[in-house]
Amino acid sequence: MTVGVEVGIASVIVILVLIYAGVHVAVALGLVSFIGVWVYRDSMEVAISLLAAATHDTIAHAVFANVPLFALMGIVSSEIGLGADVYRVADQIFRRIRGGLGMATVAANALFASITGSSIASASVFTRIAVPEMLTFGYTRQFSVGVVAGSSVLGMLIPPSAMLIIYAIVAEQSVGEMFIAGFIPGILLAVAYVLGILLMSYVYPKFIGDAVNRTAAVVEGRMGLWDMVKLMMPVGALVVLVLGGIYSGWFSPEEAGAAGSAGALLVGIVKRRLTWQGLWRVLVETGHITAAILFLIISASMYSRMLGVAGLPTLFSEWLIDMDLGMAWLMVIYVILMVLLGTIIETASIILIVVPLFLSAVEVLGGDLVWFGIVTVIGAEIGLLTPPLGISCFTIKSTLRDPSITLSHIFSGAFPFAVIMLLVLILIIVFPPLSLSLL
């Protein structure tokens, strides 16, 4: 085994140990990358020069404009209450069906995801909106929080998605193509959730709960068609503006992010829901999110270059190919690895650490890197619903003000949705056109 391979393997192990010990992901990646190049080249000057160049080349790329622009659009949309509007309309549509509030939550999350791109934002918003209403109408605690956790991951798949942007940067793919490829899998996952809820309501009704008769509430809270249209018009306009602009070729992803942010701000001003204090909160939170993501990606660029210097991706790819596994077994190994890592570290970290090791092997075996990105995001997102980390589950717990709902309730409620995600992931692996047909 060469020195480069030893350094590369040791770096991966040390990064995982540091992350699990509580060190920030970006700090772990940057520190280990610097030390790895220093040890391998036996020169601090080379390490400084190489990693400085990696930083400059990374942040100079225009694709980074996607991060603050889509973050701004999502945070403004949350601040002005578009998530609540979407949920009210979805509730009107599904409320007469068994498990209807759960289906409404899924539908609302799918629509909200198309203007936020963040599962954490979705989990936070719908925990406050959906969980209290579901509990009021007799749904179990497990199901009430589980459906919010499960459907919140749609924000990482339905474009515009921060994780798809991160993958596009790491794999050097088009952000626009990644957004387009995520559309059908995102809708497929939302439909699978709705069908799963319907099936559970008949096969295992105790999990859903014995919801009380909502006839009085239906009559009292009924909205007319025009009322629903008025509530959905701002959301629909933003979706058409952003996704329609990207899919039609009118906008680049960066321009679509700018247009969507301007549109969300305009909606907030017209509806008089955006105060000066609210605008300041939006700008500060956007700055925090942007700085965190860019720091992560810069560190990941350092890490990728360190691995390249050590030659580990090429050797790892050759080793996988020499094993003659074929694409099917490679995907089995990859998905198992993604799900296991998802139980201890969050999605962005998984993409930044693991993807560079598998890209060459996937290409050599004939896999499409855009399709591989969708597989990666879904596989990593399963970890958002599984212990011990389960970021979406912890977000729900921190947002709830109900001490009777424990983490055990949230994880057990999210488990059926994690299983549904796995089934959808298998379907997309077996049938790649599900993610590539719109390209």
C-alpha cells in the first residue's frame, strides 16, 4: 500500500471520528485536508498553496450564487406565512379522506418544498402548523409527528434543493439538470407517502389514530374555490417563476434564484406580512445559512483535492471495478453505506465525504452522474429520519412545546416513511429514466 493510499484512508477515518466526536464538519474536513497534504508532500508550503488555490477556485464559481439566493427565497416564504396558506388549502382538499390531515401535510410539504428547498425549514414550519391540528382531531402522537418528519425530506429532493446544489458542485454537474432530475422522483415520493398513509389507515388504523368526526369543522371552516385560489396564487406564481423559468430555459438557476427571491419579497410587501424586523431576521438567517454552506463546500473542495493528490479516488475506483461487482451490487453497497452514515452524520457531510470516492467507479460502469446524484440525496435523506442523529426528528422535537411527545414517538412515527423512501429509492435505481426522462 502506497503512502498516498495510507494517507487517504487515514483521512477518511479521522474525519468520521472527528465528526462523531462533535467537531464541526467543515473544520474536520479542512484540518484533515491540510494535514494530509502536508504529510504526503512533506511540505507545509505545498499544503498552504494547494488549499488556498482550492478555496479561490471554489468560491469564484458562479454556481455559488444559488446558495444565498434560494436560501433567501425560502426564508422569506416561511417568514410571510406561505407554508400556512398551503396547508389550509391542502387540508380543505383532503380533510374528508381517512388519514386526510396526514395527506394534507404531505401535499403541503411538497408544494412548500418547491419554494424553500430545505427539509429543516419544512419540518420547523409544519411542526407548528400541522401537529397541533392533527392531535386535536384524534390522530396519534406518533403519526402526527412522523408524517411531518417524513414529508419534510421532500424539501431536499423537490427543486430548488440545497443538497442538489451541493452535489452538483462536488460532482461538477449542472445545477439546472439536477433540479430537473429531482422533479419526478420528488413527486413520486410524495405520491408514495399519500398512498402509504391511505394503506396504513385501513391496514393499521391504530398507528394513524381514531380521528373524531370532523363534519362540524368542515362546515365551519369550509373555504370556497376562489378563497383557495387566492391563497395559492402567490405560491403558484413563485413555483412557475422559478421552476418554469429553469425548465423552459428562460433563466439560469442563479437568475431563477434571484427572480424567486424578488418575487417572495414582493409577495410579502403586497400582503403586508413582511415587517422591517421580519426582513432583518430574514437577512441575518440567510447570512448564517450561506456562510455555513459555503464554508462546508470550501472545506469539501480542499478534501477532494487532498484525496486527488493522494490518488485515493482512482485507486478506490479501480479496486471496486476489479472486484467485478457490476452496477447493481455497487448500488447495494453504496445505499447501505449511505443509510448507515445517515444515522450518525447529516446529509451534506455524507455527500461531501463519500461522493468523491464513488464518482469514478459509477462513470466507468456506465452510470449517469445526474441519476447518481438523485440516488445519493434520497439515500442520505433516509438518515434524517433514523436514530441516533435524525436531524428532521430533532428539529421537530426542538420546535414542539409538548413535553408528552418524546423523541421515541418521533422516530417510531417516522419509521414507516423511511421504509417508503427506501422503496422509492430502489425503484429509481432500477429505473433510471424516472430521474432522467425530463432532461
